[in-house]
Amino acid sequence: MNQPLAGKTALITGGSRGLGASTASKLSSWGARVLITYREQSEAATAVVESCGDARAIQMDLLDEQSVTEAFEEIVATEERLDFLIANAAATALKPLLALKMHHIDKTFAISVRHFILMVQLAFPMLEKSGGRIIAISGADTVGYIPTHGLLAAAKSSMETLVKYLASELAPMGVTSVGVLPGYVDTDSIRMMTGSLYEPLKAAESETHPLREAASPEDAAEAVALMCLPEARWLNGQVVQNDGGGLYAMQGRFFQTAVQAMGQEPGSDSPIIGI
């Protein structure tokens, strides 16, 4: 049980940083051979590979159909097996819907929908042979409003629907499909997106989350790794929220913070109660 994935091979898109890199590290520690894809950050990808032992980095641009096809041709030609396709990479324009340009929409959906389907098609023969699993990484913006995330939420919601259809279509042939939906994860991307709001946002997350901490990429990677175990087979078609209860608690967390900002403690004597 120290290496429950020994002999397995996982392909992780966007594996050079963040959740992808942490997932690579976790699966490697469980004995899996890890293949990570990257678009531009070759040095970061090399560092991940070097830390994972039996691992390999593959350049693949998920905006380019030919790049995806060529990457999978290389994988098919050189790898003995493929057990897990983990679709982690994503990119978008963080803008209000009225400010989006058509190329923003095309690029976002190219990664999370168009070329996600293409990867499944190209990987399927190897996954069918191994009785493998497709794991798609979604996001909190599909279950709650996050400003400027409308486009990405639409693409990820589509990916979640595809997981359910793939689960229905491919499971009879031995390939199962699941989605993983993290909540807030403390990544470099969050730091970049939030700028000067990063520290207050992280502090608020740590203070109000039911687990009283902000999830790290390593925390989020644990659920992805669990989805690779044979015991997760009956989660076929499900989108698993590995948010530690934080998303469900969001309204209460906001309420509690608002009441405390008024100098009160939540309780029956609060004037807000009963409105």
C-alpha cells in the first residue's frame, strides 16, 4: 500500500506548476510513472521531472491541434502503457462577459473542450488496453459566482458534462471517467490574479474555512491521487468536490465575517438574525 500505483502511468497536462506539479509528485510517490505536459515553461517542467524520478516532460500546446496530435503520437510510440489521462491545464481571459473578444472564447474552449475531447480520442486505445481512467479538473467557478470567471466557468461546466457522457459511453469498454472540483487552492496563479488582494484573501480563507486553513496544491492533489485508485471505480461519472466543505459553507462564512465586522458575534441576539 505504500506504492498503490506501482506499474501505472499517468499523463498530466499543465504539469509544470501548481496543482499539476503537485499531482505529479503525489502520483510519483505512490509508484506511478509520470508524464507531464507543458507549453512554454521547460525549466519548470524539467524541475518537476527531476523531483519525480520515473518521469518525463512532453512539450504540448493545447491551443494547437497539431501539437496535441504530435504529442500523443510520441506517447503511443514510446510508452508501454497509459493508465490515467489527467486533464489539468486551463487558461482563459479573466474579463466580464461583455468585455470578451471572440479569440478569448476560442482559446478557452480549445483547451477545456475541443482538445480535451481530442486527447480522449487519441488516448483511448491505450486507456482501453489498461482499463484506465480519465480525470478532468474543474473549478469552483462552476458552482458559484466568481467575478470575471464566466468564460472559464462555461468551459469547465462543459468539461463536467463531458465527464458524465464519457462515463456513460466508455465505461462499457473498461475506461472510467471522473471530475475533480477543488475549492480555493493557494497557487501562484491565485497570487498573480489577485495581486494586492492576495494576502487578505488568503488570510480570510484560512480564518473562515471549516478546516481553518487555505488548501495548498499538495492538499488538492491528494483527491486527484485518490481518484486513480481502483476503489474509485464506482465514482464513474461523478464530479467530486475536494474543497474541504468550504464552498458549501461560503454563505455562512460571508455572513459570519459581515457580522463580526459590525463588532458583533453571530447569534440569536444579532439584529441581522430574523431579517
